Amino acid sequence: MFKRSFTLTILLVAISWLPLKAAEGLLPPTDLRCEYRKNPLGIDAANPRLRWALEATDPSARGQKQAAYQILAASGEERLRNDQGDLWDTGRVESDKSIQVPYEGKPLASGGRVWWKVRVWDNSGKASGWSEPAFWSMGLLEAEGWKGKWIGLEGGEGKPEQFKKAQWIWTQPSGGTRPFRRIIEIPPDNPPSDALLYLVCSGASTLYINGKELTSAKGLNDPISLDVTQALHTGTNVVAVNVNASDNAPSGLIGAVEMELAHGHTVAIYTDDKWQAVPYSVYQQQIDFSDHPGHNSPWVPAKVLGPYGMAPWGEVGWAERSILPARMLRKDFEVEREVKRATLCVSGLGLSEAYLNGAKVGDDVLVPALSDYDKRVFYLTYDVTQRLSPGVNALGVILGNGRYFAPRHMVPTFTRTFGYPSCCCSLKLSMATGECSAW
């Protein structure tokens, strides 16, 4: 009798425990995102779109789906943890939608931060727990929010110097198809880590390295600029060019190879009398580009015609090309009180990197994104609270030309330019005392 009673007691306990276990097998929301980004800063949409993912706690379950959701949005993290949605409380919304859910709470102000979380009900009516809190911050929604002005540095562009020490070369007679080559020896213990080749020819040309065709060009207005790192190797290398020049115009070839070797040594090879040539009639007799020089070799030194810039070619190839050094701008400012939050908005055209107290802000590269600068420019927002220190701080911006300043305007095709790189910054400091300052 005692044994039977004991068995029944155990069975009742098991039955009462089962519903509690089943209640955990729901669809908790995870990976909360605003405008497809995790905890983004500087959102300038008045009604940002929210999304979340559902992660089943029971991997073997089938047919589970969301039947409803509730979103809470608050002006502070503490309020959100206390389930106070002072900005937005959707209540229970019957919907299986979990992407592109627009924010429809109180209007949001520039620079404000919004904390939010979500819970869902599954198709059996069971509610999940609340998700972990997420947040987003608003960007500068009005032009008045930008306290800074556009600044930059005018002028300063220069000309490329790849051909500064190069010579125009050719071989007799002028015109026709002419093969040229240059043998380059690279030490076996110091391979090339970076190698660039520049070439301008008076006629249609084809470039070969170690017997492999790499590229071709149409003539003086079609200069070659090519990364040839992978085409070179340690030991003997042969750079060769076939040039088909006109019989009715001056014939010439000019070029340079710039190499960085693995151990830091820099090597520059220019067109000069160390280049060799053969008559095309000889080359047609199956003379190999890699045929080594010797008493019976048909390869002879090329004839030096003169330096880059000489008549009749002038600065052909890169005549209109400009090189624009980066601009470096900075400003000192002082922090006298404890900062609760510091937000930096920066737009640097064409490309920019921001630095605070000597360290790069963020991990972005090639920003901001390209745009039609007459109509729209983009900016980025960073939380720089932890980068500030009491006393004097320094904010710096490096500007590159990107597509804002075009180094070439007509060759090889028309390229629009907008001016010299410039930037506009806005830094907002929210103090622990509740005060705010911006510049």
C-alpha cells in the first residue's frame, strides 16, 4: 500500500512539472537590428525600420512561427530594463512580421539615443521573454545641427614623377614593329613584395613579362599603369614590349618599373641603354624574348632619344594627370567636466579618416560613400566618449581626393571633378551634469 502511494506521488510531480518545461520551448528574439545594422549610430530616418531573428530553443521542433510581437522603446537603458516604454509601447500586435517594422513612437530628436527590446508569441500562444536590449542613435536631422563649416586646403597638386629619370628609347630604323626587352635580376633571398609598371609607347603595344602576355595599349593616349608583383619572381626576369609604330610619326618608348623588395629595399628600373631591341624581321625568326645576350645574340642596346618631356611628345600619357597630397586638419579643444557621452559626426570629401588624440576613430575605410556631390553628401557618426580625456584633446581629419577631386579630366575618358577635398565636423558633448555643448 505504501509502495503504490509513493509511485502515484512521483507521477503527479512529473505531470505538474511538464508544462513548465514546455513553456521554455519558445522562439526568443535575437539579433535585433535597426536599418539592418546592429546598434547603429546616426540614423537619419524619421521612422527607422526594425528587425529581429527568431531562435528556436528546441532544435527538433517543427512548424514554429511568430504569431504576435510587442516592442518597447525607451529614452534610457534603465527605463527599458524596468519595462518602461516612454517612447513607444506597441502592446501586443498580432503579426508574424519580424523585418522592416517601422518605428511609430514619439518623434525623435537629432542625436537622441533610443533603447528598445522585443518579445514574441508563438503559434501556440506562448510568450517569449524579452530580448536583450539594443539601441540606435539619431543623426543630425536638420542643417542647424551642424555647428562646423566646410574647410579644406586649396591647391597643392603636382605631377607624377614615375618617368623623372626615364629616357625615350627606340631602335633604327624608325617606324614598324619593334620588340624591346629588359632583363631584371631579383635576389633569391629578397623577392618583390610590390611592383608597379608604367609605360607609354608611340604606337600600339603589347606587354609581356617572362613570356606571358599581360596587357596591351593603343598608343600615346593610352598609358599603361599595372601592378606586376605576381608576374615577377626571384632570379632572372624578362620585361618585353612589342611596339607597332607608324612610319609617318616619331617613334619612341618610355617606361619604369618600381619595386619594393621583401626586406625593404626599393628598386627602380627605367628605360635607358640597358634595354635591348631587335629588328622585327629577326624576331619573326622565332627569337625568344628570354634569349640570353651573348656574342651571337641579335639583341642590341636600344638607342636613347632623350628625357621625358622632350619634343615632340612633351608630357604625353600623363600630361593632364595631377597628384594631390592628402590634407591633414586638426583642432585642439578642452574638456573641463565629466563627459557622459560624446558623439562625432564627420563628412570628409572625397575620402576621410578621423583621429582623436592620435588614434583613428572607427575602423572604416574609403568613407564616406560616393554620391553626386551637387545633390547629396554622406557623413558618419561615431561614439567617442571613451577616447576623450580631461584637459586638452586634439581632433584631426585626413582628407584624400577619392572621386571628389579628379586627378584626370579627359584621359582616358571625361571625369567630373567637384573641387579640392574638404570636411565638415560636429562634436557634441553631453555632460554628466546634464549640460550639452556642440561645435
